[in-house]
Amino acid sequence: MPVLVMKFGGTSVATLDRIRRAAKRVGVEVAKGYDVIVIVSAMSGKTNELVGWVNETSPMYDAREYDAVVSSGENVTAGLMALTLQEMDVPARSWQGWQVPVKTTSAHSSARIEEIPSDNIMAKFQQGMRVAVVAGFQGVSPEGRITTLGRGGSDTTAVAFAAAFDAERCDIYTDVDGVYTTDPRVSAKARKLDKIAFEEMLELASLGAKVLQTRSVELAMRYKVKLRVLSSFEEQSDTAGTLVCDEEEIMESNVVAGVAFSRDEAKMTLVSVADRPGIAATIFTALSEAGVNVDMIVQNIAEEGRTDMTWSCPNDQVKRAEKAMDAAKESGVIRFDEMIADMDVAKVSVVGIGMRSHTGVAAKMFRVLSNEGINIKVITTSEIKISVLIDRKYMELAVQALHDAFELEKSA
């Protein structure tokens, strides 16, 4: 039988009633003739509770035991979902990561999936099981220890299973009914997209859109897994939600597909750095080793052998960056006059595959922001996106103005 992967996020399984609702959706797909692999997250709020218990017990915790504790939330949900399906006379059983097994690297709390053998689950399907309920977010290391994949890891688990089992589709059930042109809470004109290209979704996810985890989109694009984002709380049809697919499957699309934003950005500048070959590599190697996720980078034109180096990173990584740069300065590896951190900025981005073949998008974006009196601090571009850093107080105004200017409320 064809295989379908269905993933239910924390809000979709937050209570027993919601688990029953999700199980009914699974039952509908089984009745259509699918063998179904259900990937479940922990019940809403449970992972945060478990993380809190670990931190309270052992602030300098052993990462292996952290994974053992935190992964338990998904195990509970998987068991409850399997029991609920059995009560509906749907042959189902739960699977923890090590039972499949989901083989991962040994990087506890941020492991990566290396292989998902299909033999065990396929053998059970052939014996009459119709639903495999798999605990998301977890796997097993080469050493035989439980690992977790990091926040949003259940999305990645779902896509990886869809690729491993050559599934017809991977449906991601969440608390929103699809992917929008921007956050509807910021712009009332935001429109749900019927389809979006992998590349556009990847950019939107990496730039602040919270609908899908970035790694899951990367995986889907690499293995050509069709993704559908749906709401757990609305009636469904075959065309519900948003399909994330190959660019070739989209007949017509707007030049700009969406406007993404991230509130919690910081702009950091090293003032008067000695401009010499390898200085950028030295700075960003130190930041990387400190676990700082650098995004936008700008280097000023050098004068008299000195230059300024600016980058953006998440607000909660500023202290880490400052510590790394201070250590590098003390050791004499990097010389600079001062370090300035502006923690009151936001990143706003426009994304669209149509930008490859259309000119004037940057000019239009900058003109719109200028007309609203919004000053741009940093600009970065790729083939299908333009991002700017601006003062955070203007973020919502910028998003609304850009959404209107590119007429994103209208379909192509």
C-alpha cells in the first residue's frame, strides 16, 4: 500500500481530546488505503517542563541524560496516540527512536539523522499493522544512547521518514492552516498560499517564519518530498493547507512570495580592526567556535589600514559574541578599538523565486522604506531574497508597507 507520513505538533496533541481528533484524521487516511507513519511531538508545554526540571536538577547537566529526560515527552504522546487508534479498531503500535532505529550522530541535543532503515516498520505493515506511531525529535547514537534533534526536530523526523519510506506525501499538522505571505497578526491582508517552492520556504523559515523548521525544509528539498502544511483544528479537503513543492509544479507565482521578519536581532560592530589578509576568517572562526549564529556581514572600506566589521546575530547570543571577541583581543589574535552592540534592531526580508527574472525589486523595497521614513542599517541579498536591518520600532510598519507595495494580498 502507499505510505503517507502525518506529523502532529505539540498544540495538535496537547490534550487527550486533541489526540482523539488527530487520530480520527489518521483513520480517514487509513480508510483511503494508506499505510500511515504518524510522527508526534510532545504534548504542548511538556518539553519546556522537562527542560526546566533538568536545569533545576543539574545546571551543568550531562547532555546524554538531558536527552534521556527530554525525549520522554514524545514517548508519552506516541503511546497515547497508538492506544487511541487501537480503541478505534485501527491496528497501530508506537515506536521510539531506538526501536526503528532512527540512527543519528552523537551530538546530544542537536543530533543529525544519518539513516532510517525501513525493514522493521515495513515488516509490521506486511503483518497487518496499518499505523506506526513514531516518537519524533529523537534517535539513537552509534554508542546506543538516546539522542534528540534540537527544537523543531519532529518536523525533521517526519520529512526524513517520508524520504526513507518513499512516501506519497508528508502532511505537517500544526496550529495554522498553511503558509501565509506574512504573519497575519502583523498584516491583516496576509494571504494563505496554495503552493510555495522549496527554496522560498527555506528562505522564509530561515528568516523568521515559524511554520516549518529550517532543517526539515532542507531535507524535503534534497529528497523531493512533497510537504503539506495544514491546521489540526479545521475541516480538511484534498486542497487544504499549503503544498511545499518543486518550483516546476507552480504554474504562476508572484515576483515576491512573502515578507518575513525576525524581532530578536542584534547588530554588532568591531570598530577599527586591523585590515589584513585573514582577519575576517579569524573573527568569524572565533564566533563560530563560541556558537554564535552569524547572519548578515558588512565590512567597511579600509582607511589607513583599519576597517569596521559589522554582523548580525540573535539577541541571546550577544554576550557569547562579546566574550569571544574579548578573549581574542586579550590573546592578541584580533586588535580593535571597541565593540558596539545594538540590540534594538529587527530583520525584514522579501522572498521570491520571481526575483531571479525580474529587476527592480531592491529599488522598490528601498523606496517603500524610505517613503515611510525607515532608515536601513544593513543590507544583504541572495538570488531570491533581500534582507535589511532596521530599528525594531519600525518593524511592523515596514512589513505592512512592503506587503502592500508588492500587492501580496493578490494571487498571481
